[in-house]
Amino acid sequence: MKYSLKTIVPATLLVFFCYLKTEAGVSLNDSNQIRLFRIYIESDSGYKNINNLSSQCNYDSAYKLLIEFKETIGISQNNKGKSINSEKLASANLLYNLSLTRYLAWKYVNRNGSNNITDWKYEKLDSAVNLAQHACKDYLNQGYTALEPEYYITLGVIHESHNPQAAYSNYLNALKTALKIKNELFEARAHDYIGHLNYFGTSKHTAAYHLKKSFVLYKKYNDLQKIWLIGQRLGRLKNDLPPQDRLGYYLDCIEAGKKSSTIEKSYFVYENIAKLLVDEIIPADYNKAILYQDTAIAICIEMKEDKMVYPLLSQKAIFLDKANRRAEQYNILLEIYFHGKSMNDSGYISKSALLLAEHFKNAKLASSSNLDSAIKYFLISDKYCPYYSVMTNYDDGFLLSGLPLEYLDELMQIDSLAPLKYFQAKHKKYVYKQLGEQFYLKNNVSEMQKYYSQAISLSDSLYNVLHSIKVFNRDGLKVEKLSNEIEVQDNLIDFERDDKNKLILISIVLGTLVILIVISFLINVRSARRLRNALIAVNEAQALVIEKERQKHEEQIQRISLENEIQILRLQINPHFIFNSLNCIHNCILQKDTETAARSLTRFSRLVRNVLQNSRQSSISLHLELQTLLLYVELEKMRFNSEFQYEVYVDPAIDQNQLLLPPLIIQPFVENSLWHGIMTIEEKGKVSISINQIENILIIKIEDNGVGRVASKKHKRESTDSSLGVSLTEERIRIFNGPDFSLKPVEITDLYNEELTSAGTMVVLNISIQNRGNEDIA
């Protein structure tokens, strides 16, 4: 164990003072008591160090500091009233118990972040939580509140690895208490913890909101370390923050790093800025991006991160190409190419050769020499494409560029070489397509067909690697999603095979026409003009056929993608809803309210069974839809502690068992009403659902008395997931209604009272009437 001076000096002083008091009969004076208190309450060598050592599994050192902390409190209690006031003593007692809580939780429960907790571990965790609860209760009973947020943060930290929902709830309580006592530093920490929990969880939108709040407060207090860390996270939230905002956070990161000597330079911040300037900022600033990329390269060289220099140079070469600085690009590509040759590294040779081939392919001056150079380097890239034995001296991140991240874990479990096989097939497929294109430009039909055929055959290799993922059933929804993506890949392969067959057919027709035209030309030299026109017409016809096929394939791919999204939506049960429902049932059991727990568990199991059964069908009866919806609403009402009312009206003339509609078509809008409408209003919320039939149209109205869409957006409660759910549900209704249905599937209206203030939202669903007599339902 390596001790810093901050740790060794206080510990030595403490032992010395304890000796003077116990052995030599010398009492500690007031100044020494105050010094010891500062060690544990106000400096990193006390309370914070115990927590850090516990989280790092350095239990021996953490335990020694705990003993010192406890002895310090004991000495101060014996001299109570002399120098240290009662609030500081109460604060010390609370912080000691909180640090002991974290120590016990990490040692017995949270070690290695495992979420598999046995009953024995639960007992240890419960005892640690009880320790913190009693300490906080005693602290609050004395009339003090300054450290109450720290109590909730401690509970959040010890639950985070195995019970994120409990951690989230405690972090929210920390935020509430911080606002109550008007402590901005605790407020910043609470937002920080909530933001990071969501950043690594499922809601990046929520993470963005809280991290921004935390970032503003940390900037106010000039906490450079936090500005550096949180700024990076905000910069990476691509789908939840505008590019200009993210660029600003990255620049604040850099500024904080320049001001603090304790912050190490990180090349990836500059690299991310460069990519942002090229890929997302409009108009793209390639020259400025190259400057940031150069800084990233310089940092790697300075920090001796040699393995990242050449991937960064490769990225710079792409930027130079887009900036039309081709001479510089060519020199960098040659440098990477010869580096790969010197290292005998097939990866660098292949990647740089591919970029050199692209360089010559995209050259402004179209000439035979450029075309020959492109073919030359494409062939080199194919020859040196990384094989399974070539893994030494090679950067994995560079190697796996373009590999879908969601596949990586599954691929590695199938076969440690699976990612490399996937990359190799994908790389070769692209190279073969490019070679086919280049030989087509050289009018070399045989070589063109050869490489196009090889590209098509490699599609099977890609498909087989992806298809093998299905044997891993660790996450049902994820496997289902991967299966759908594999089906899309399979369709793409079929399309490519069709392309190949059609291309061969076109080539045969083209060849026949050329032969006929040449014969005609030999018979009559004066037909040269007609020959030229015929060749132009053939080329135009060929281009038209290929373009029409491409458009047709794109439409088919879009349709398949939409069907897969709809299937995934039907299968999706909100994990937060499931967890919260089970948590409420768990609380009922702990409170020995067995009747409510049993009733809730029955409803929950029926809901899950209904959703799984109904999702297999394209349409279900209105009776089954309402049955599932009411189970959902009753469970939500339990979670809301009955803080809202609901009513459902169905026109008596409607036969609920005969009328059909898509499954789970009403639930997304009711969920929006509850969570984005009535969750934040002070009065009791209400959701009304009415179902009527007018001629051949089923009209479903969902009305709430919530804050309305405008206020909800101001509070940033509208999530990307809810918007996606609404848009996909609208598309499901449109498909169900058919092309001849003229009304808009979903109509959303903001409601206002007499004072023109928001009075809620009304959603109207217009669905085509379909009965069991008209549909063959399994």
C-alpha cells in the first residue's frame, strides 16, 4: 500500500496524540482536536479517502482510516464543549457511519460490481443500510440538515451496481434535500450522479439534462476536474444534444485541462472535436478539423501512445481528402503504408492501401495511370487483408473499425476470432466490389464478373457470423432485435444475388448488341454514327435498369426495416415499468401488506402474459386490448399511490369480442398522459378513454388534464423513446387501415381553459373497422 503525505502525516499525528493522552497522561489541546477534525471532515485524507479506498477494494487501508476516524471522534467526545461545537461533532458521527456503510457494502456486496446477490449478501447490505439510516436519523433529530444529501448519495452509491432503480430514487432524494437546504455543491453532485447513472443506463436524454445542470454549477465553482470529466460525457451525447452545444462542452474540457496541471492530456477529446467539425457541424470545417487532429497526434507522440498515432494519421488522411489537400494526403498514406511494411503488419498495409486506392479512384484527372494505380492498391489491400494469425503489433480499435458494437460481445463469445473474421469478410467484400467497378471502367468484362461474383459469395460469410449470434439467449429482446437485423441482412444478400444475375444478363445482352453492331459496322463503314448512338443508348438503358433496381431494393429494405421496428415495438415491455412494478410489489411484501402484494402480482403476471400472447398476432379483439390496458393502468395507479383517476367508456353498440385492432395500440398514449402529462401537476390527475364507432371508423379518444405538450417540452419531459413510440404506433395504424383510408391515423390536440392556460391533451385515433368475420385470425 502506497500512502500519500496527506494520509501518512495525519495518521502519524493521531497515533502520537493518542500515545500522549493514554500513556504519558498528556491531554490533547483544542488546536490539535480541531486539526484532527479537519483531517476527516474537510480534507481528502479522511472521509473521502475511506470511500475511495473502499470502492477500489483496498479494504485494509480503508479499515485503518476508519479506526483513526472513530478514535478521533472518541477523543473529541471526551473533551466535548471545549473547542469543537456540537454540530461538527454530529457531522463527524454521521460521516463516520456513512463511510463505514460504504466500506461494508463494497466489501461484502459490491465487490467487482457483481449484480448476483445472495441472501447472505442481502443481509449484509441491509445491516449497512440500517447503520446509515440510524446515523442520519440521529443527526436530523439534533436539528441539523447540512449533510442530509450526503446520506442519500451514500445509499445511491451502494445500490448502483445491483439495484439502479433504488440508486436513482436515492439520488433524486439527494437532489431534493440539496435544493431544500440551498446547497449548490450538493445539488451539483446529485445531478452528476443522476446523469452518470442514466448515461451508462438506458436514458441518454435524462443524462443530458442532469449532466448539463451539474456542469453549470461546477463551472460556477471552477471545479476543473469535474468540468473535464462531465464535459467529455456531454460531448459524446450525439443524439441528445445539438452539435454546436457538444462542441462547446469539448472546448470547455480543453480549457479546464490547460488550467489544471493534475489533468492529463487526452488525445481523444481533440479527435472527437475533429470528427464533430467534419461529420456534424454545417458547413464542415475540414481545415480546422485537421488542426485538432494534429494536436491529437502530437499528444499521442508526447504521451508515447505509439499504437494510436497511425490510426489518427489514417483519419487525418480522410480529412485531407475532403479538404482537397491531396498532395499532403498522399504523403501521409505512403507513410502509413511503409510503416505497415516495416512492421510486417497486414492491417496497416491493407488499410493504407485501401485509402491509396480510393485516392487514385477519386483523382480529378481521370487517366489510365490513375485507374491502374487504383486497381494496384485495391489488389494489395485484398492480399494483405488481416488473417487470423496476424494479431501482434496491431491495434484492435483500428482493426474493428466499422464493426457494429452491439455484436462485439456476442461475437467474442462465439469465437475469439469472430470479430476478425467478420472484419475480413466485410473488408474483402468492399474491395471486390471496387475492383469490379474499376475493371468495368477498363471494359474488362471477365475480370469485372470475377470480382463481383466474389463479393456476392462473401455475403454468406457475413450472414453466417451474424446468424450464429442467435444461439446466445442472454437477453430475449436483444436477441430478437439481432435476429431481425439478420433477416434484413439475408434480404440484402438476396437482393445482391439478384443484382448479380441481372448484371450478368445485362452484360450478355450488351455483348450481343455490341457484336451485332460491330458486324453491321464492318458491312457498312458509313454506319459509324449509328454505332456511336447505339452504344450511348445501350449504356443509358443499362444505367436506367440498374438505377430502377437500386430504387426498388431501397424501397424493399425500408419496408423490411419498418416491419422489424413494428415487431420490436410490439414485443417491447418498458424495463423501467417492469422494475418499478416489481419494486412496488416488493415494498408491499416488506410492509406485510400481503393482500395488496398478491393482487398486484396477479395483475402483473396477467399483463406480461397478455402482452407476450398478443404480440404474436397482427390484430386482437377490442376486449383483449382493453383488458391488457386496464391491467397496465391499475399497476401504474399502484406506482402513483392512486394519485390519478381514470375512466373508460365504450359505446354499447360495439361488439368488443368481434371488433379487431392492432395489439398495444392505446397503451403508448396512455403512458404519455401519465408520465408527461399528469405526473407533475399538483391537483389530482385524470385520464379519460372513450371508444365510439361512426360508420366504418373506430374513434378512440384519450384525454388527460395534465400540463400539456408545451409545458412538458419546457420541462424536457418529452423523451426520444416516447416520440419514437408515437410515430411507430401511428405507422402501425396506417398500415392496419390500408392505403384507401383517408383520415389521419393520429390527431393530437392541446386543450385550454377559459383563461387560455393549458388544460391537458387529447389524442384521437382513427382506425378502420375490421371484424372477425372479415379477418382470418389464428
